[in-house]
Amino acid sequence: MTGTTPAHIAVVNLPMHGHVNPTLGVVGELVRRGHRVTYAITEDFAHQVKAVGAEPVLYPVEPGDGPEPPERLSEGFALAVHASLGSLPALTRAYTADRPDLILYDVYGFAGLILAEQWRIPTVLFSPTHLVYDGLFPELFDGAPRFSALPGYDDLAGAFTERGLDSSRIHEIEHPDHAVAALPRIFQRRPDTVAARRAAYVGPALDDRSYQGAWHPPHPDTPVLLVSLGSQFTKRPDFYRACVEAFAGLESWHVVMSVGPNVSAADLGPLPAHVETHAHVPQLCVLSHADAFITHAGMGGTMEAVHHGVPMVAVPQMAEQRVNAGQIEALRLGVHLPREQATPEALREAVLRVTSDPEIHSGIQSLRTELEAAGGARAAADLIEEALAAPTVDEPAVPRWGCP
């Protein structure tokens, strides 16, 4: 879309890598198109936001009770509501005198919905994972029959009513007017049941992440295996030890393990020379050299792997990732290895299988073609500009040909 008047677009998100990272390429594209983008987030993510040209609007968040979020997504939802409502005072102060023209809000960015309803501002939902489909809540949220049955929902509805707002706006998450999904439609679970009026399945909007550092394989001709359970469920020393045992004798491979900040070298014991471990790695950079990826099957990492043509061994840690692992297997992008079955022998066998199976190679190449056609950051920015140009709820549409 071209010719759109430059606007102030506010992004409202929660401080989680799997939610922030997918938005950064879109933000960079909006900035390149001349829009001013402010980004509501915590101090921990200010550097990433500035790197793509946005202005951080910071809010505080209370530290959690432990090093990892709960595995049960219903409990995680309640924590997200708490964090989002806690951000409201700071965001209200920041935006009262600097009203955005549109709010791009994450699926957990409920503060964005509240401010949009309060100030009658148009919105676009940004989903780093599956859009709401029939059966999503019982399937992902521990059997909850519907959105309103989730713990924390009543607190969220109360935040609307306390401000004299229509609490039914909460359900925009289930049927948004405009939505951007950071996956191709073919990966979306039950896409025919998605109720968004206008959804753009744009795939991953990958940005320049050179600020994360670089990585180069020590031997250019040696196949590379990346092992990562993402940024949340990383305190798994038994799993990492199983990976070390699985590939200790496979010296023809070079193994890179991202183990998070809570697993030490002492937890893993002696490492073979061809196995390296880090608290964090520049994942996009490593994937650009990788031949296989043992992953928790988070949506961001899954899409990054497909972008780079890397087959996966999916070892999911929670319900949403198990759905992704099922899609990975169904689309022939790799194999699903339940974590209770992730023995050294099974891990080694799975890696050797995904790197030698021609059907998996074909499945990866097919979805890479889908990603190229999905449009990424450009397609997302087009939809956001379309929403900017759409009539607001208080502004009736003007007939195209000027006829009554």
C-alpha cells in the first residue's frame, strides 16, 4: 500500500522474546515508510526496539516468582493479564498527551485494547502464533471451554468496566477487524474457523539482528546441529545432558547448545570438543549455518528454521508448542519427539532421520516457498496502513462513488 499519510503507531506488547522478536521486522518496515512508531515495553527490550527505529515507552513489571513461567498456559494467561493491567498507569500517562493514530497490540497486550477503547483508536491485532480458531481454548489452555473461563478474564473485564468502557471489546482478540499473524496460513491450526474480518498471514518478518552478535562454524564443511528450548523453559539440565550423550560419539557433527542463564557448565559435565554451550546464541545467525535444529517448537524459532531450510526435531515443553510440533510433523518439516521420550538414542536417531529423509527435505522447501509468497514485514505493514485508512467506529464509511 502506498501514499499513506505518516502516522503515529503505538505497539503494545509484553516482555517476552517470543512476542517481541516477531514484531521487530514489522516495526522497522513501518519506520522506513515514514511512520513514527512508539513501543510499549520494559527496559529489558529497549535496545531491540531502538535498533529498529522505534521509541521505547517503558513501563515497570513485577518480577515473577521463579526463573520460568508456568507450563500451563491458563496460568500464564493470568500472569499476562496481571502484567498488562500493571502497565496501564505508565502507558496512560505516556500516551494521554501523545495519542497514537493506531495501536498494534499483541495477543497479550490487553492494555492496548483498553487504551484503544478509551480513546476510540483503531487497532490491529499482532499474533506471533495461531489466531483464535475453533477449539483453541480447550486445546491450548488446559481444557478451558471458552475465553471467558480463563483465570484472569474477570480481572480484565473489570478493568474495562472500572473505566466505563465496553468490556465486550475484550473479545476482539477472538474476532479482530484486522489481524497480522506471523505464520503462513498453511501452518495456522484450523484456518477455516478463524473469525478475523481481515487477516494477513505474513510469515516471519525477520529483521537484522546483528546486534545479537555473530557465530561462525569452526569447520566450514562440518554439519551443524543447533539445540535450543527457547527463552522461557530452559532450566532443563537433564535434557541438555541427554543431548551431549546423544552426540558425543558423532564427531562428524558440530553441536551448538543454547541452554539459558540457569544451567551452568557444572550441570552438564565434561563436553566433547565438538559440542559448545552458551547461555544465549544469535539464533538467526546459527540457523543460517545449521543442518538440523532440536527445538521446543515455539512459533518464532519454527518459522526461522523454515526460512533457513533447516529440518527440526520438535521437543515441545507446553501445549501451544505441542500443537506446533503436530503441524511440523503433518507438514513434513521434521519430527515430533515428546520430551518424555527424548532419550539420547531417540534424539540421535531423530536428527539423523530429519537430515536424510527426502520427504522432510521436500516439505521444508515447499513451506519456504509459502513463506516467500506470504510477504513478511511488507505485507504486515500494508495491512496496518489499510487499517489506518479505514473508517473509525465513529466515522461512517463514504461510498466509493459518492452516491448515497
